[in-house]
Amino acid sequence: MKKRTIGVAGGIITMCLAAPAMGEGASPSDFITPEYLRNWGLKYTFAADAYARGFTGKGVKIGIADSAVQLSHPEFAGRVFWPTPQPAFPAAGYPDFPLHGTNVTGIAAAGRNGFGMMGVAYDASIANVVATSDAGYPAVDDWSEDLVEAGVSVMNGSFGPRAAPKESSEHYRKVDFEFYYAEDMLAKAGHVQRLAENDIVMVFSAGNNRIDQPEASILPDGFGTLPLVTKENSALGYTDDPTDALYRFYTTDADDQNPDTWEGNQVPESIVEQYDFSDLAGSLIAVTAVDINERTDEVTLTSFSNECGLAADWCIAAPGLAIYSAFPMNTYGDMNGTSQAAPFVAGSAAVLRQAFPYMTARQINEVLLTTATVVGQKDSTRKYGHGLVNIGQAVKGPAVFAHPSLIEGNDSIFPATFAVNTDGHDSVWSNNISGTGGFSKAGEGRLTLTGRNTYTGATTITGGVLRVDGSIAQSALTVASAATLEGTGTVGDVSITGTLAPGNSVGTLTVEGDLTLGDGATYVYEVDGDQNADRVVVRGTATIEDSAVFQLDAADGIVLDRTYSMIEAGTLTGTFENLHTNYTFIDLDFNNTGDTLGMVAERNAVSMAGFAQTNNQRAVARAIDAQGSEATPYRDVLLNDDSSVLPQRYQAWSGEVYSANQAALLSGGRLLGQMVNWRLNDSWLTDAQTGRQAQVGESADGTTFWAQAYGNRASFDSNADARKASADMSGILVGADRAVNPRLRVGAAFGTGDTTTEVVSSRANTSAYHLLAYATHEDDGLRLNGGVMQSWNEADVLRPIAVDDRGDARSTVDSRATRVFAELSIPAAEDAGVKLTPFARLDQAWLHTSGFSETGAEAALSGRSVDSEVGFGTLGARWMHEWQKDEDASVWQASVSAGWQHAWGDRAPETTLSFETGPDFTVKAAPIAQDSAVLELGIGARAGERSRFSLVYSTTHANQSHNQLLQAQLQWWY
């Protein structure tokens, strides 16, 4: 019996509503919109409570086995995945389209889109399998196989046998049992068994036959009856008292609408007694339809709905009167029936499968059934089974373990142990779980219990983490070797061969019974940065077996010589004889006073500097060893249990990059003077003279503008003090010079550059600005070039510190450099266009580096300002060759320069550093080489009447350090 009306989408709501965030911070009220309220059943199934927890059916595939559905309806947009391609709707030539399937799909999964209405699982993906035929819309050959092929994890079946006979039949009379064609029920059993084997939640409507056959409708029809089909129940249809029968099976020679044809066509008892589908109990849910008084909230069974009756254990109720939902052709309307009640439960199952993706279909059914809102009326179990579906409660997890049968004298259909494999998923059960059963957990992932649970069955954890923040005080708990117990709640008797880690981080776990840390058990004991520590309070006896292991987790440090309380018990037996790890610099001692076990950490005699590999590492290690036990990085070193990692950690803490960057700037800056010196040598050349390397002669008269781009790669090899460092330098110089008189030329230049210095994983990126003044003087072939340069540097330094809780250390370091340079040269010989010129070059630099303080890391450093200076002297000679193919061709030059360079001064610059606490320490850079061989190769040519281009490669090579410079210069004059 169904009533239906049709509305148009445009007449409902056309503007989209703002969607609040789901999950943490969301409130159920955020979801109670006009769209939500149009499907009035959502309110009474507490759907908004589930949405506020972030569960909407997203990622779950729900299959609607029904009549053909208008899958193009706006309520399903973007979420239909089966069938593909979507069939045309309406079918060509059949405008009298079915309404039922679209309406049912909308209740289960219409979208939250700001118009029309909402379905329960509004984010679920949708499949439609045509299981009931209409003219022009034929059913598929095997609807359950299609559901399996589609990969659904929840299905809704709002179809079943008609009343036998219906009140409208000319042979109507009331009967007191359900009429079934045997072959039809066998087919139904086959479908259900196939779906059960594929772990699909099955939800079926209970039927709408109570007006037609009130006495026969005390059970769900069709699918809901299947688990009641047993040899004993079937035999009731063959007794002398026909009123005993629950159902009877007939051949197809009987007409279900004409009882006069039933006699003689009942299937023989010898065949029927072989039917037993009792194993399907718990694999499916039957749904009755209710109405709810909006003023009093009174729940009543609708006049048409079948009852739960003897199927109460797998039966539940849902709203089923005047349910407003999607209709074909993008319209809306309301319908009545258990067909409309079932999708409330199927949609709830989809939401629940998102919340608990690791649960089996039977477990989803169990949670849905046992979290239902009990309807407190007379004969409520007979009518409503477990009660009114409550998805808001179901997403909080199980509520009862081993729920007893609702039918007196029957065994529970639920197992004594609710066994889950969380399979890497983290999950929270927040209901107050009762019952005589227990549960077990396998697989990775954390399962958190927050309820005040009173179930009395055993709890067994074989994998992952069980976190108890509520109570399971009445359950005996076993934690196996691959599992961990943590939390701040209360447990009962506990036996552990796995890991005990009380708290959620630091916290106290209470044992309202006995605690046994057995063979292979590990107690992970955490101390936080405020020196709060874990604790286990045992009301009974705490037993620590000899093989139990203690593991300290004190990443934020530990105070030496302080007693930390670990276990407080009524009676304490044993202590820890085994440590998870042996510490390099501390010894652990345990104090057993009879009812309290405490731990003390004591500094041993091992020197921290003994594991350093360089003098810089030794310096920082000594500074760390002089800190207090709560300082950084002392606490990180103190708890070291792998001495092989100490050298690399000392290196990271050392700040060696600051000294290395000084060496890079002192060494690299001389190259700028050298490049200006090249320009000065060029400035004296005439067209008839040969020039220095790679330069073509120019007139000494007029003004010359020049630009020079360069790139340099330097390395400083490791020694006893420091690790190897590298420096990449690049930049550009632009300048201009002019003859003052025939013997003197002066000029100025400006430059910018970048230097990247690296030591292991630390890096300094330095940006620099340079101003230069220079001059050259020549008298009788003796040439003197010279200049002065001022540089301003800003270095951004990054020191990655892997063990630092805050992260990497960063700083900005300012410095300035003053440099003077000069070169004296005189031609020695010239033959056939080849010219030899000996030279002597001097470069002196003074670098002032400002003080700084790092940020971003607990082990941040402060550095003092420092002055350093380095000088370079070079003796060498240049060989140059110039040629021209013909008078109109370009003039080319090639050159080779070789020399010996000697360095003095602060070749290994030092930096004085300190942590927030503890003494200063000094680190040195890998040194600049004292003596090096210098080689230059160049080539150049005129680029026009008043310009030329050159390219030069220069290398400085020594055992200690190396430079490779490539420069390109463009000059033009007038």
C-alpha cells in the first residue's frame, strides 16, 4: 500500500547552501538544513551526529537492487559508477517509467547539494542493478552476480513476494502463514549466500503485507524469513494443526492468489526438510517501517508493515511513511513502505563502512542492530526487533558484545568474540560496551576505547595498538607479542608479552586487577620535556618476569640522579634485568621498595669527546659535555644508544659552516681583483702590440666600458680540524676606465655575486655587493696595476639537525671585506708574435664578520664577531700569441699563464660559538692552501670595430684546496 505525490525540483530549493567542515570542530547542527529536514527520517536516525564525526559514506559503493533508476538525476551527479554507460531514462518508447528505484536510491544516497533533499550516505558511490522488471525496463539475468561484479560493499533490496493472497484478489481470504514458491525461495537463498560470501552488507525491506494478511505478516517476508527456514520450522507446515505453520512451500502449480489451488501442491516434507538457511542469521538485516509523531516522538509501526516477529534478532525499524525523495525526470515526491524504510538502514551501513572499513559485513550488521534506539512500547521486539536505526550511535562503534537473542530460548546470532583486524586503520570506539562477550584485535593500526565499558568477555590484542582511555575493568586483557597497550584509562587483569606504553604520550594507566609483564614483554617508559613520566597503578599484584625488557623514551631529556616512579602496586614482584638498549653515556638503575618500582639515570665515565673524528667535533663535544642534563643538545647526546652516529651529530651541531664560509669569501674575493687586473693589462695595448691572455689590443686613448661574468668552483679538503668544504661563486662585474695621461689610466667598477658554501649538509648562501677603484701606470715597459675593493656580504645559513625537535637552525650573518691588490710586470722577450711577460702579484684581504644568533632549532648557536685576514703572493709568467689571417679578418689571441701562489695569514679562519647554555667553543675551517700552482688559458678576438670578447679558464691547484674559474668578458670603447 503506497501513496505518492510528485514535486518539481525548481519548486523546492535552488540555491546552494554553504557546506560546513566535517569531522573535528563540526557540530551536528551544521548539517541540519532545509535540505536535510525534507527527508524527515534523517532527524530521527541521528544522521547529523555521524556527519559531524566526518562519516558520510565517502568511498563506499552502495548497490540499489530495484527497478530501473534515473541515474542522471541531479541528486546522484558525479557518483554513479554502475552500469557504464548509463542506460537511457526513460527508455525509448516507454514513457511510463518506474518511480520506485529512483525514490529508494534518493533515500539511501541523494547528494548534499543545496537543493531537493538529502540521502543518508550522501557521499557514497551508487550502483543500480535492475532486479525487478517493468515494461521496457527488463531485469538483469542475475542481480546478485551483478552486485558482486560491481564491487559494492552494501546493497539494498526493497523488493519481495506479494501478499498471498492480496485483499484485491477475487479468491481473497486471510491465512496464518506465509506462502512461498519453493523455487523462488531457493533462488533467494542462493542470492543471499553469494552476497554473504563476498562480504556485502545486505538490507531488505520486511514487506508491506499486514493489511492484506495481518496474521501471516508477523514475520518479514521473503529474504527476511530465510534464516528461519530450518527443518524444525518447516515441519510446522505439516502438522495436524495448520495454525502452527510459519510458512509453507508450494510448487508453481499453486496460484498464490487462489488458496483453492494450494492443497495438493505443497512441496513434500521429505524435500522441504532438507532446506536449512539458519546460517544466514546475522548476514542480512530486515527492516520494518515506522511512523514517528513529531510532537511526542512516539514511534508506531505503520499499518502496512510486516513485523519482525521471530526474525527479531536480525530485524530493525526505520522511518517509512511519507518519505520525501527523488523521483524520475528530476522531480521529487513522497512514498510509503518498508521499501522506503530499508534504504535508511542501507545508507547507514554505507556510512558505517566508511567509519570502520576493517569490519566485516556481519560486524557492520551487528553494530547497526545493537546500537539501535530501543522503542519502549509493548511488544516492541515483535514489531521493531532491535529498535529504530541510529547511525549517530553506530558510528561510535559496538555497543554490546554477544547480544543475547531477542527471542526467549534462542541462542545469540552473534559470536562470543567480536574479532576485528584493523589492517592499518586507526579507529575509535566510544560507546559504553556491555554484554557477556569480548573482542579481539589483530592487524596494524590503533584502536581506541573511550567508553565506560562493562562487557565481561576476554579482550585479546594480537597486533597493532589498543589504547584504553575509558574502562574495560571487567574484562581480562591479553596483549600478545606483536601488540601494544597504551592509554590513560582503566583495565582489569592484564597479561602482557607485547608492549606496555601507558599514557597517550605521558600518562597514567590504572589496572583494577593484576598485571603480569611476561616473557618478552617490553615496558616503554616515557619522560616528557617537563620531566613528567608514565606511571602504572596496579590495585592487585604486579609481576615482572626476568625476561621482561625496559625501554626508556626520553627524547626531551632526563634529569640525572632523580628517581622516577614507574609502577605502583599493592604487591610488586620482580624488577627489570634487561634493557631494550645500552646507553653510551648513562647507566640505568631500578629501585624496588616493595610496592613501588622507580628508575634512576646516572652519568657514567665515558667521555663524549671520545667519539669525535675531527678537532671541531671534539670542541663541540666538550662544550656539550659541560652543559646541564636538561640542556640542548646535551640531552640528545646523553641518551645516545648508538655511538656510530655521534660523529655526524657532532658535525651537525658544530657550526663549522660559519668558518668555512669565511674561508670561501677570503679565497674567492681575490679572483675579483685578478679579473680587474686582466682588464688593466688590456688597457695598455695598441693595435700593433700583442696583449695578455685572450685579449685583443685597443687604443690607450678614450673611455672603455667592460662587463665580465664569471663562475668559480672551489674545494677545501678535510684535515684534522674540519670536514671537506666546497664553494660555488658566480656574479658579474661592470666597469669603466679612462686615460688620465699617456702613462696613467684610472677606473671604477661595481659588482654583484653569490657564493654557496657547503660542509656536509650545512649550507651558507651569501649575496655580495662590491665597489672597486683601480689604476695602472707604465714607464719604459714596467707596468704597475693596482686597486682597492670594498665588499658587503649577507649570508643565509641553514644547518639541518635531524634530532632537533624544532627543526633546522637558521641565521643571517653580515660581513664586510676590504681588499687591496697589485701586480708588477715587464715584457722579457718577443719573437714572431709570441710575447713572454714575467709578473709578480699581491692580494691582501681583511674580513670582518658580525655576531649572530640562530633561530629555528633547540640546538641554536650564537656566534661572536671575528676579524680575519689572508694574503696571497704570486710569481709567474704569461706567454701570448696573436695572429690575423688577412687584413680584413679578425685579430685573434691565445694565451697561457703559469705561476706559483703562496698564502699567509688566517688560512683556516676560526669562529667562536656557543649554545644557549654551556661554554664557548671554537671551530676552524678546512684551510686555504699555503702553496698552489696557478694556470690560466685564454682565447679572444675582436667582436667589432670598437669591441672585443674573451673567454678565460683559470685553475689553482694544491694538495689542500682547489679553484676552477671560468670568465667571459666583453669590452667596448669610444
